[in-house]
Amino acid sequence: MSYTKKLDHKAKMVTEEIIKEIYNKCDWALDDDAFQNLEGNTFNEAHSYLMANVARLIANKLNVTTNKYYNE
């Protein structure tokens, strides 16, 4: 396996762990008095919105150009 392929594989593994961590941090962030009354679909929508915003802000901090139509 080439060096680049090894790095790509490691990046995918790290990505899965980072997504789990972001998920947990977003759960923690929504465990606030302002969000205590959210239930079911409303909570899921708020959680998804927060995760997407966090991911976008991370990409911006890293100066990464994202394209939602590009998928590996």
C-alpha cells in the first residue's frame, strides 16, 4: 500500500472518531436549560444543525474549501 493510501486510510479512521466526539460534544452542548424542552424530531434537528455548523466552522478554521456535492 502506498504512503498516500495509508494516510487516506488513517484519515478515514480518525474522521470516524472525530465525528463520534463531535456528536458527544453536541449532546453536551444541548444539555442546557434553553434546550431542555426539546423532544424527538425537534431535538434531532437541533443536534444535526449544531453538528453541521461545528463541522463547517472546523473546516473554515483549517482553511478547507468544502463542496457538499463532492463525496469520496
